[in-house]
Amino acid sequence: MINLGGIIDASTLDYPGKVAMVIFFRGCPLRCIYCHNHRLLNGEDLVEEHTLEQKIQDASPFISAIVFSGGEPFLQSEPLLRLASFAKNSGLLLGIETSGYYPDRINEFGKKGLIDTLFLDIKAPLSNTRLYELITGRKDVVRRVKASLDHALHADFDLEIRTTVFRGLVGSEEVEAIASFLSGFRGTYVIQEGVPDLAPEYGKGKLSGFSYDEIREMGVIASRYVDRVMIRTKEKGLEVV
Ligand code: SF4
């Protein structure tokens, strides 16, 4: 059984250059102050795995990738493993979006060839445990994200690293610290506009967003350290800096 958060049958936004089905897994060990998918953090909608396998099989002529999102997909690692294996055997590319909270599972999936692209959040500089704790509501996250990043940098799948920015929380100083830490990284670094209206009640009043120009400037700063930088904004979608 999979505790399912929802499905997008065909998306051109979630896997670079591909049409992908997006499967959202319910549940997450973190409680990020700005979580855009907070409706998926709790609750239960149990679905048989074969129902999803059938859906993947029916869609496979029209899509070329599956993206597992959430919530945190690695929280339900056993059904995820079986579903990812099924999708891989159906000839589809596999993308997994993660907070990096489960490094051993990233390592295991990578070694089994069940990741083609990992979309990994780095929510704050990894030197700033206090800020990471403030954002995620948990104390033990940085050590795990560092281990996940280490696995991902040494694996043979593609890696996209993402940072969501909010004024007074994660801005140009933090983006520069993350980008300089990533110096020489050959994947894609994406700076995402944080949208206060999408945050859960416990975060809403504490958050304020940046303008397009401010986010673009962060992209320029990051591109001093990382070759391929993109920004994702409400105004212009995803663009290369
Ligand atoms: S890790 Fe992602 S899904 Fe989990 S609380 Fe944070 S933003 Fe939400």
C-alpha cells in the first residue's frame, strides 16, 4: 500500500525536457516553515501498489519519466522501491524529489539504478545548523543532508540542487554561502521563489517573499560559483541565469 498524496498524469515542468507523471507521497519527517505541500504532511489515502502500476503502464506510451514527490517519498521507501523498479522496467526515467533526510536510502536507490535525476533541497547553508533547524523544525537534518549530498555527488545519476528563498530567512547571503560550498558542482542549482501564501498556518505570518529582480540577482551571485544556475519565479517560470 502507498499513502498517496495525489498524481499529475502528465507534466512538462517537473523533469527537465521530459513529459513526466508526478506521484506525490504523503507524509514527511520535517515541518518546514514554508512547506508548499503542507496538505500532504498528514492524513491517509491508502492505494494498492498495483493500482499505481496499472496507471504507470497505461501512461507509459505518453510519458518518458516518473517523478516521485511529496511530502518525502523516501519515507515510504519499500513501496517506493517497488514502484520505482516497476517504472524503470517500463522504460521510464526516474526523478525523486527529496529533502535529503534519508541518505542511506538515496545511496541504496542510486546503487540499484533507480534514480536518473535526484532533486535535492539544500534549504540553508550546511554550516548553519540553527537556521536549518528553524526552517525544518528538526535538529538532526544538516548531518543527514550532508551525507545525502555526498552520496549524490559521487553517484552516476544527475543532480539538481534547490534552495527556496524568503526575505529575512534565506536570501542572497545564504545563497552565496550555498553556491560557494558547491563550487565546481556540475549539475544544476535552482533558486526558487518562496510564496508566503502557500505556507502552512504556522509559517504564514512570518514569511515575506522577494521580487523577481532580487531573485535574479541571487542567480547572478550563485553563477560566480556554479556553472549552471536557474531561477524559478511566479513571474517568469524557470529560466537560466
Ligand atoms: S521537506 Fe518538503 S514536504 Fe517536507 S515539510 Fe519540508 S518542504 Fe514540506
